[in-house]
Amino acid sequence: MPPRILIADDSQSVRTGIRRMIEGHDGWEICGEAKDGHEAMQKTFELSPDVVVLDFFMPETNGIVVAREIAQKCPNTSVILCSMYLDSQLAELARDAGIAGILSKSNAGQIVNCIETVLRGEKFYASSI
């Protein structure tokens, strides 16, 4: 069964861009999209993706809260935080929440590499953080 990926971001254009990059990788399946934190949790619990690509700033609840819920209820799902506003404090919160990958949207071209890394069970933290 191919790795299944959920994309959660409040921006349709960002979701579309990430989707295009992921769809270029043979063997991966986009199982869904979410536009806010609540929907991201709901779809994760329903769809059981292997990876959730998650924004930090979203309506309803932020990405750190979502990641903590996913870590508790879906421990086999890896979370990647892909956010425009990354700094060392947010990166530390992300690590503490169990997030496996941290990537700036300005480096979103590395999303495939990041997903490959977390699917191997390894951590991916962008070097700029």
C-alpha cells in the first residue's frame, strides 16, 4: 500500500502547490486536504494517513495543538510542520509535540525529501532553524 499523505493549510494555493510537488513522486497518495486545525484532526483520525503536512497558523487551532492530538491518537502518523514563520522557539515546540519534520514554506521545494526522511522513521529539521 502506498504511503498516504494529508495536506493541512488554510491557503488553497499552498495546498495546491504542495499537492503538485507530492504528486510528482511516484508511489505516494494524497488521501485528503484540510483547511483548518479542526478539520486536520478530524481527517487524520478518519483517514489514518502515514504523513500529515501541517501549517502552524490555521483557523480553529494551531499546528502544534493538532500535532499533539495526532501524536496521542495516531502514533503511527508522522507530522511535518511546514510554516512561513519558523524560528528556534517554534521549532522547539514542534519537537516537543512530536513533529518529525520541520520545514519553512520558503524551502517547500524540499517537501519530497522531508517526506522521504520521515517515512524512513528519521527526523528532518531544516538547517536554517
